[in-house]
Amino acid sequence: MTYAGPVTAETLLAAQNPDGGWSFARGTSATEPTACAVLALAAAGASGEPVQRGRGWLLRIQRPDGGWPPRPSIAQSNYVTSLALLALQGNAASDVLRRGAEWLLNQSNRDASTIYRIRMMLLGTRRDLPSEEAWSWFPSTAAWVTPTALAMLALRPWRDSPLREPVRKRLASGEAYLWSRLCRDGGWNHGSSKALGYEADSYPETTGQALLALSGTRDERLPRALAAAERHLRACRSAEAASWLQLGLLAHRQPLPSVPVHLSRPRTVLDQALSLIAARAAAGQNPLLEAAHAA
Amino acid sequence: MPHDLTRRRWMLASACAAAGAGCSRRPLPGREPRVSVRKASYGSGLLETVREVLEEHKVPLKDRHVVLKPNLVEYDESTAVNTSPQLVLAALEACRGLGAASVRIAEGPGHRRPAWDLAEAAGYFGAIGGFEDLFVDLNLDEISNVTLAKSAPGVSSLYLPHTILRCDLVISLPKMKTHHWVGATLGMKNLFGIVPGQVYGWPKNILHWAGIHESILAVNSAVPAMFTLVDGIEGMEGNGPIQGRRKHAGVIVAGADRVAVDATACRVMGIDPGRIRYLRMAETAGQTEEGNVRQIGEEPRAVRTDFELIPEFRRLRLSPA
């Protein structure tokens, strides 16, 4: 069964701004909803002019450093670079994509640096520090589950490219980071499974994202993580979270639990796009993984 | 007359506390910041209590565009993580009744992305009629870059949401909670929720790297006009702000001087505000000392309900009354 709400490609097409991008709900275009809308529409077969205009909007706002800003008015690349890359894979000049991939490869979490770890040790700070290189939301900050999962998806197509060496190293490190953040209940939260030594529980959306990024990997902890995702999906009330959980479970060829759920209405373009993407995945085509293999 | 504050003086009092504007370390006699402590419950009298508090502080509401900023973090029915929707509803109706031109409810949760779903799970949709049209997810709002009046290390400006930048008054509606990094989270820390996740992420980790205490002051300096109304009816003790236990304190704490309000709320919680670093850094008129705050309603020591502190913060315990 699919948990997608009454969202269709037309819902997204109607929300497109005149400049070709999409806003989160209303207002000016932003990178994250635009990238997700492009992915959803392309997967739904609406590959015509609206999708091209969406890609064109993304191409116009790539920054000189190779990354993407969350909005055109913001002079800073951040985690949305991964989504822009996913939306443009196979549909942009190789130089555009390569510069984006290189921006991601140049991003490293500050909390994994040797200097920082030594400093924290000397200060006697009880922090649950990762030793693995992963990705942060914003440059020069700590690693978290969502930006790590998105960056891993965006870099997967580059495993056999001239960038394969650093890409494979970072994918392995990202995978190790995700497993190191596993919560006591088998899922993932934002990335703090312990704070001051206290165990924390997982969230549904981040559990789905981590499982999606770990598609194709093997680990003895995977069955427990899949069970946590299934548990979350049975109780889930959030449309966004349910979409990520579906994507995560389907990436590991898991059947979706056929229980009635009362999901919230997908309110933002992001929710709507994710619902469509999840619906495509349930029909056998996971656009985030296929985008990742398209380059 | 200290009670007879003009609008200009009210704004000045609020803005001084926001910016740490170099006011004297002691208030002038008769000019002490005023903080209300009122016994309250989530029952039918809450609207009247909130209205009385807003009136006794002469909060400038008439024809003003007001944003109510609750604390929405996660949903766990077994504890008290979020500001109660009943208090938000009471503040909404009180502001409307006192002539506000518009009232929005806005929050940008720091850990969970689906803010609407969080609000729904926390009971906001059920309790507040028309909530869907009133709510703004500050993580996804339109934003502009703002140079901060008070910077934190490495953070001299922030992108901030238009809903906050373009309103006349923010009413901070925090939950009274312990906090495992800074000791207590109240009205000032609640403003972390205005920093947009679309730029800085979930959590807004740039603030932690700049220093949480310094960042609390920096973010507050971007919001000069603020009134604080602390939901201390039911708070959280222990390993707050998420994993602690529900704690009944049965009060609301309110005022225009955000440092004085948070300091008073600390005293109610049995926490010494003078040992909370961001309050010491922010005080402009000795607000962390009880004698420098004029209390209205209940005396904090009369309603003091010691919140359990994790071992790392037991040193914050206020001496017995």
C-alpha cells in the first residue's frame, strides 16, 4: 500500500513560481523544495517544460564555490547542495555536477577534527564525539544524520568516476558515522544518540533517511534498524516522516506495513514532493536512488 | 510612578535587556524591572490571568502586529516538552481582546523538521481554532540577513525570518524547563527557535559552536521588542529540555525585562539565576539579584518548587529560602 496523500503531479505543477522554482509553501523560490519538486515530477513522468524550468532555476543559482545556497539571496552554500545535485544528475553539464560533488567532498564535520577532539579531551568534556568524517548542515559545524544521508545519496553516482577514490572513502566514512549514531531503539534521531551520557530515542524521518542512504550495505544492525522503521511507520502521523520511512524501507526491499494510519495532510511543497517520490518508490521506482545511479 | 510606564519607556526597558546596552549595574530606585508571578492552571481562568498580566505591564498591543513564539520541540505525551496550547490560546485571545492588529503563532523547532506535524501532535490544532492560518514555520520563512547588535564568536550576523523582523512585538512563550547544557531554558533561550533551519540546519548548530551562552545574547539582540510569558504551570525537571520529567509548578512568570523574568523563573525552579552564565552576561541592572527585581503577585520564594537537577548542574541549586 502507499501512504501518499492526495498529491498528484498537478498539485506540484500548480505551485511552481514564474521564475521556475518552488517555494516551501508560498513566497519566493528556495532550493530544497525546487530540487524535491523536480525529482518528484521527473519520476512521475512530467519531464516537460516545468521540469526543465525547475532545473534551469537550480543551474542559475549554483555558487562559484560549486555548492548551492538555500535561497538565491543567501551568500552561503549548505546542505541543499546534495538535493540540487540529485535533481540535476544526468541533466546538467558535467562541470556543473563535478563542482557540486567537489564542494561536498570538501565539507567535513568540525567535531571529527583531531585538534577539536584533543581539546575536548583536555577539557574533560563529556561529549559523544564522532571519529568519522561526515556532513554538517552548515559548513564548519558538527555532523548530523540528515545532511550525511543526503550527501551520501548525492555522491553515490561518483563511485566509478575520476573522483572515485575520495568518494568511496567518504561514503565508507559516512556509513560508519550513521551506524555510530544508532539510537538504543534501533533507529536514528538528528544525530545525538547520547547527550551527557543519556540515551536518546530515534525520530521517524531521520530513521527513514539513514536507511535510504544505507541502501545496498550490509550490517548486523540492519534488521534492528528496519524493525525500528517499521515500528515508526505504524505509529507515524507525519506525512513527511512517513515518506522518508517508506523510502528507507523500500530501499532495503522491505514490505510496507499494511496498517491504517492517520497521516497529516502534506502541507508544504516539500511534503508534497516527498509524498510523490515515496509513491513512485512504492510502485517500484525509487527516484532518489535512481537519480543517484544516473550519472 | 513605576507602574505608569509609557510605551516609550516600556520599549526601552525591553530593548536594554535585549542589547545589554550599558545600563547601570543597579536599577535606579523605583525603576526596578517588574516581574509578575501568578498562580495559574490550564483551566478556564487562564485567559483572564494572562489578560491581567498583559494589562498590568501595559504591553503595547493596540494596533500592533504581534508574534507569539511558543517552544515546540518534540512530542512525548508522557512529559511536558512543549508550551501548552492552552497558554498559547490564552495569549492569542488576550492579545486580540486588547486590540492587536494581528497575532501570528510562529516557531522553528530545533530538532524535528515537520513543524506542522509537531504542532498537531502537541494539540495545537485541536486547541486553537484556525491554527493552520495562524502558524508560521520559522525554519522555512522568507529571510533576510541581520547584523547583530551583540555578536557571538564567529557570528556577527544571522539570517532571520521576516515574520519576526517585521512584527511590532514578540511574545516569548517558553516552557519552564531545565536544560542539560545551560542549566535552565526560559524566555531568552526560547529565541533560538527564530533562527532558520533552512540555512543553519536542525539543530541550529552554528549557535552551539559560537557558544550557547554568547549565542543566546546575540539572538536576543535581534529582537528588541519582546514580552516574556513563561509556561510554568507544568514544566520539565531533570534532563531537560527533552528527556526530563513533568514537573508541576502552577505558575506563569511574565514581564518586559527578559533577564528579570528568566531570573525570577529560575528562583521559582530553585535555581540560582546568578549561576546561570547567560543571565549574568545579559544583566544590565543586576536582575539576577532578587532585591533588584520588583515582584508582582506571588513572591518567588512562596511558590518555589525545586526542579530536580542533573548531577552536572546541582551546583546551580538556590540556597534554601
